[in-house]
Amino acid sequence: MSPSSPSRRRPAVQITDARAARLHRMARLLDEGPRDRPELLQALQVGLRTFYRELELLRRCGIKVRLVRKQYQLQGSLAQAEARLPFPDPRLSFAEMAELASYGGPAARRMADLLRRVLDESAGTPQASGGGKGSSPKGPGRPRKS
């Protein structure tokens, strides 16, 4: 697996829309300045257990949060945190996925790779590390015909 593969960059996490919003709000609050735990609990409207779960998920995603003198601080910028925050499943159709995968950039390439893997699997093609016999170098959404 290459160092730039998606599973190395961020953990595979399925989260709800509400949890994604809460994680982003937590990162945004910490980006504004150091906050103590009671202030964060009140601002996020969560209990202690949920707070620690969210803090742990941020850290698992590679977002550094330090506790200094009983105040939590975001290490790095909000933009850096947003690059690592998980996002809820956008519930895209195959056609929408193919459309987005056709654009340029690293995110579109990840979408194209994911779409290709799903299409290969749906065609019954074994998933080898170099691409199965059904993988098509011509792009996503075009499974090879037998």
C-alpha cells in the first residue's frame, strides 16, 4: 500500500451528519482560541463521555489537540483540521460518482478509484492489488465487457 493511499491518510469512519457538524464545530471553537472543558461541553451541548469520544476521533484522524493548563488548543489551522475531518456519506448515485470522478485533482482520483473497485466487485472481478481483469484504464463507469 502506498503512503498516499486513503486508508493511510485517514481512518475509515462512518459518521452521521450531526456528528460531522459537531466535530467541525469543535475544531472551529478550538481554532478560535484555547477553551476549557466546561466551555466546550456547553458550546457543543454534549456530555463528558461524548466530549471524550469526539476528542479521541479528532486525534485518530490526525488532528492534534493539546491540553495546556486545563485548556484545549488546536495545533495547526482550521484548514488543516478540515482536511482530515471525516465527512458523512453523501449518498451519491453511481452516475453522480462517475461525474465527480471525471474531474481533476486528488479527491476526484480517489473517487474514480473507489468507483472502479465497486464496479469491478459488482462484475465479479477479484480485487487484485494491480487491478483485476475487469478494471478499465479508460476511467470510472466503464467496466470491461466480456
